[in-house]
Amino acid sequence: MATLPEIYTIQAFDAPQHTDRLREILQELKTENRISGFTTLGADDDLSSISDTLKKDDMILILLTNELEEKREQIKKSVKMLISNQPGLKVVEILVDNVIYDNDFITFPDDLRPIRNREDMDEAWNNIARSLRDMFPVKKKRKKKPFPLWIVFVVLGVLLFGGILTFILLSRTTVPDLAGMHVTDAISLLINAGLEAGERSVESHDTVEKDLVIRTEPYAGESIKKGTHVNLILSGGRGQIPVPELTGVTLDRAKSELEGAGLRVGQQRSERSNQVGQGRVIRSDPEAGREVDRGSQINLVISSGSGQVRVPELAGVTLDRARAELERAGLRVGQQRSEHSNQVGQVRVIRSDPEEGREIDRGSQINLVTSLGPSTSPTPPGGFPLPDLVLQEVSPITHHLKLPAPSQMSPDDGAVVGSGIINPLGLIRTNVSWSAVNGAVRYGLEWVALSPGQPCHQINDSHNLQKQEDIQGTTFPIRHTRITAICWRVYAVNTYGIDGHRSDWRQFRSN
């Protein structure tokens, strides 16, 4: 409902025949519901006190006399400031010449009304009253029409339906969005919503921190009955996963294995290794089997190759063949000397120093002892040869007798064996066996892990040759990963500790 305007009068003089009449007119306007009221101010009052109460349709009515020209300018200046703060404000000035009837006049506004007697003054004020009524018309009240009865029934129906709907709505609530909130805060919010906390379960999550809500069941935003139990699915943090076994695999294969496990390759550094071939992983940090957060970086140590090489088996080969074998292994022929031998043919190698199988620095010299053939000592009368008393001829005969290679029995070459995980690192155990050799006091076993499909004849110094010595018996469990193929061979060791001839390489893989 619109508010009625108000009139603020500023009286610069006090003449009852004028001020009283003005008050009567303003009271009539209020009674007729044309204005809400009026306020009388003096010429010396601070007009800024009404600046906050002025409204757009209000009026400032100034009652002045010609004799107060200086006061008139002062009031006009103050009123002008009020108008600047409230555009649309009405300002009307009633100017009285003087307060005596004789030769007096009244203007409203700029309408000169000469006053010679009391009748003239009354007529002037009557005109002012008519003008003010024109400025402030009566706010007519709308007549109320008879209220239709059908509306009553419609309202009652709406209220009844609304009551039922309200009852239904008040008995239901919406599942709040609890994602990302701590479990204790989430439970408090559920209780405030008229719900109960249900079961709590934990899932790993890459972005939501531990003990914070991932989602709810029912889901956020669903409308359910109050008192319903809402299950909370909480984050257990990033999933903990074991670091895979990477020893012996290539760098590319290691990257693929880590990415497949939800991990990343971290820093890489090189290190020389006698066991792991060049370009293959020696170890990881954290080590294999260690539980780490999903997405963690795994540092790798890569083999830059071996600083040492194994002295090859040279017994029984020609000197030229021995030199070629040594050069292929990165070694050189050192000093050479010859001995008589009844077991090794002439100009063939009896033994090497260092002996075969020893790990030595690449580029080292290998001293060779070659055969002069059987001893040619003279036969004395009677037909019995004189014994050869040179000690070096006796020792090599027995010391260098090599036992034959055992026969490999199981598994067959190219066999696919069953797999059985035996530890958390995912290693598989496969038993290999061979035949016994007469004169053997123990056995040695060598094996190499290759990529699937890679044949055994491609084994070279870059591969990680693993060796088990002092095996008592004719069987041994080889531990390996499922993704590799295994090439293996076996040899017998005699009572002098000399390794016998190696068997051929044989290969198997797991299914």
C-alpha cells in the first residue's frame, strides 16, 4: 500500500492570522486523507535533520514575508540542498507582503492577491487551500466486492490438499551432499537432516583423502523418509600396492610393469654388475614386494655391464681355438708353456691360469699350458719303461680328469610347466633334475632368465647367469617369474673340486 505524502512548513515569521489559518488547512488535508501529516519548522532550524525522512512526493511549504528578504535567500539555499538529495520533491512558497490588512497582498505561488480587509484575506487562504487540495488528491479506497462462496470451497480444498502434501513432505527429506567431508561432520549433518548413519565401508581413492566421504548410498539429492539409514563410503587413501619384481628385466619392460601396476618410473642411475646384463634392472627403490601408494615413483638401478668376465672352458681345444674363445670373452692370451700329457692331445690346452669359471677383469691375460703329447721316456733292457719322475707330469693327469656331463631328465626341453605362486613377490618354483654321474661328489647348476621366445643359443655376457654350487643330490628348485623362459644346464664336480663338462642348455617356461 502506497504511503501518503507529508508537508513540511517553514515559517519565517509569526502572525496568527496567517500561521493559524495555514495550520487549519493542513489539518483538513490530513483529515481528508490527502496527506499523512505535517511538520512545522522555524526559519532558523537545521533543515538537514529532515533529509533522511523526506520522500519523493513530500512537499516543503515556505511561509515568508517580503520584509525578510535575507532570511528568504538563506532558506532557499537550505531547501536547494534538500532538493539535490531528493529529486521530485515539491517546494511551494507563500509570500505575505506584511502582516497588516491595509495595502497587504498574498502570492501563492506568483498569484498576487491584494488584501484590503478580512474578507480578502479569507478569500486568499481559501484559494491556497483549493490549490493544495488539487496537489494532493484524496486516495480513494477500493470498494470491496462480495466474496464469492465458491472461493471458500476452493480455498478449503487447497488447504486440505496442502495439509496432506505438507504431512508427506515433512515426513521426507533430501540426502545431503557429504562428499569430501570428514566422517564425524558427515554424521552430524545426517542427524540434523533427520537421517541415521548406516554402514561404513572403505575404498581406496586417488584424490579423496583418507577418512573423507567419497559418496553415500542412497546418493546425495535423493528424497527419502526421515529416519532412513544412509551408508557412507569413506576413502582409505591411495591404494597400497606391492612393487613388482623387476630384477633382470629391460628398462622398457620395467616401465611397462610399473605402469601396469599403477606406479611410475622415478630416478634412474647406472651401476656395474657381474650378475645382471647391461641395460637391465639390478634393483628398485623401494624394493620388490614393498607396499607403496598407488601412483608412487619407483627409482631404478640399471646395469651398465659387468667389469668382470668368466674364464671360458679351454681344456682340450687347440691353441688357436683357445685364443679365439678368450678374445670373444674380452680376454687375452698371456704366457704359454707346455707339458707332457697322456690325456690331452699335442698342441691342445691342458689347463688355464686362472682356471675356467673364475670371474676376472675384462682384458686380463690368461696363461695357458699346452700339451706336448705323451711322455717319450726311454725303455730300459727288459722291456719296462723308466718312470717319469717329473711331478708336473703326474699331477695334471689326475687333477684335470673332467667328469662327463649329467643327463638332464626333467623338465623336457621346451616344456611348459605348471605354475604355483610361492611368495608375495610372485616367484614360481620349478624343480629340475638330472642323472647321477660316477665319481661326482657334488653338482653345479647354471641358469639364465630370458624373454619368452628367446632361444638359449643367444645367451651372452650381457645376460644374468645365475649359479648354484655344492648341490648334494640330483634335483634343485629354480625360482623364477612367470613372464620369463629359463635356460639351464648342469655339471658334476670330482673329488679334486674340478668342474666337469657342462650339459647342453635346456629351456622351459611356465603357463
